[in-house]
Amino acid sequence: MVNLLISQLRSLMGWEVGMASLAWLLIPLLAAIGAGLWGSWAGRNRKAAGDGIELEGYARFREAMERSEAREKSPSDAV
């Protein structure tokens, strides 16, 4: 029983406590570094590609929708 108490007392004053506290302090430090890296990546200046590609895609979509409406209204389908 005394051996157990002495070993626990030694572990409280030894490296285990110091390393455990360092490990717990390391977690928020790594989280802060990760948040900083993510923030700098999310806030970076992106190369502006312009709206040309998106507008062309929207025009194709609009034309396809107009064609499908024209097919629905065509008299050849009506019986």
C-alpha cells in the first residue's frame, strides 16, 4: 500500500503531470494555428474569372427551358 502511495506521489511531481499539462495546452495552440491557416486560405484573393462562363451556361439553360415549353404547347402532341 505504501509503495502505491509513493509511486503516485512520484508521478505527481514527475514528468507525467508536466507532459499532461503540455499536451492539454497544445490542443488549443494547434486549434488556433489551424484556424489561422484556414482563415488565411478562406480570405485569399481569388483570380476573377468573370461572368462569361456563367452567363453562357445560363443562356443555354434558358434556351433548353424554352424548347421544352415549346414542345409541351405544340399541337402535334394534343389528341
